[in-house]
Amino acid sequence: MRYELMLPHQIRKAVAENWPVALPLGVLEYHGEHMAVGMDTLAVIKTLELFEKERDIVILPPFYYGAASYAVAAPEGSGSVQVGGNQLAPFGEELFYSLLRIGFRNIHAIIHHQTENFAAGMPTDLAFKTAGRQAIFRFLEKERGEGWWGSEAMANYYAQHAEGGNFFNWVQVHPLMSAAMNGKYPFDHAGIGETSLMLALCPEAVDASHFEDNKSWYTATAKDASAELGKKGVAMIMDHLRAILRG
């Protein structure tokens, strides 16, 4: 369900049943002359909408204002919007802390931007990962007081951790495309892979009449994109979402 449309009794039901809560996390960034600047975030939104047809999920309003950087193109005339990680982390902490206060314990931010380096991290995902940890520590100290981890009540912490009962999993950040997709679907920026995803998920975000206007190396393969290839990528993404978004 879309969080902004939920009624209080529906929110209480989602909390009681531990529905996954998903934040579409992304940027506004130049994706060649042929594709919309919201591509990264739209890919997350559209796949979550497909997932919603299969399972109970809370979809938060998307956050588009991540750290796009100007590595691809200067902002003048390109449309890239840059908000640095140092500004993102405080926002993310307040958001996650509020969601924990509501009662959610199954919170996931999902991002498709610079995730080829996800293990090492990039500014947006690192900011929200840090924010999640900070929010959890802050929430636990509020609920249990200082010294909560060292108390006798936590004597079975490591046993619970080994069994999967880890409260640091209350807030997680994931790439939209899993590492298992490497080599099976093209990972690129505004090339055949991303353009095909948009043709499958949000065709109005692509204008083929502007392929010839592209002059950059990273867009060279965009003209070879197809909805058929995009659907293969979507199928793999859906398998990934089914694995990480559990009730």
C-alpha cells in the first residue's frame, strides 16, 4: 500500500504483521538526451509497484534528492540535482527514527544509483546506511536506556543474532540490482541496460527520437535497447525483491 493513502487501522495492521516498508531512494541525474532524469528512482518505484501486486508491502513516498554528483555532467542544461551525503544523513536518521517510533521493524531503502560499488558504498547509500544505524541506536537508548546492551536482559544477544534475531536489521539499504545479476544483465549508465529497463517499466521516460543527439560514450548502446531485454532485467530484480522483502 502507498503509505500516504493508508488509514491508521491499516498502519497498525502493517506493524502487527511486520510488513516490509520500502523507501524508493534515488536521484535526479542526467541520463543522456533520450531518457528522463528520474530514471534511477523510477526503476525502483515501478518494480515495487509490481511487487505490491504479489505481497503486502508499505511503499513510502519516494525520495529523489540523493547525491547525484556532477561526475556525469555539469548541472547547467543537464538537469542533475546534487545534495551531498552530509546533508542526507541527518534527514535519513530522522525519517528512520520516526518510522521506528510508529512501530515498523522491517524497513528497507532501495537504491539504483552508483550501485556497481555497493559493497564499498557511494555517498547516497552510505548516508542512509549510517542514518539507519544511528536511528536504531537512538531508538534503543530511548526505549531501554543507556547501558541497554550491557544489561543482563541481553545475555542471549549472540545466540539470538546467530538465529537471525538482529535488531540492526530493522533498517536496511539494498541495491535494486543484486550482485547475482552481474554478467546476466547489462549494468550501465543510460546505455542498453538502463534504457531497456525504462522501456519495460516506464516507456514514457524514453524518447527514441533523441538517440542520435547523444554524444557520450556511455550512451552508445542505448539505441540497441528493447522492452524485451528490459523485461528480463525486471524478472531478475523481482526475484531479488522477493528474497529481501519478507514479512
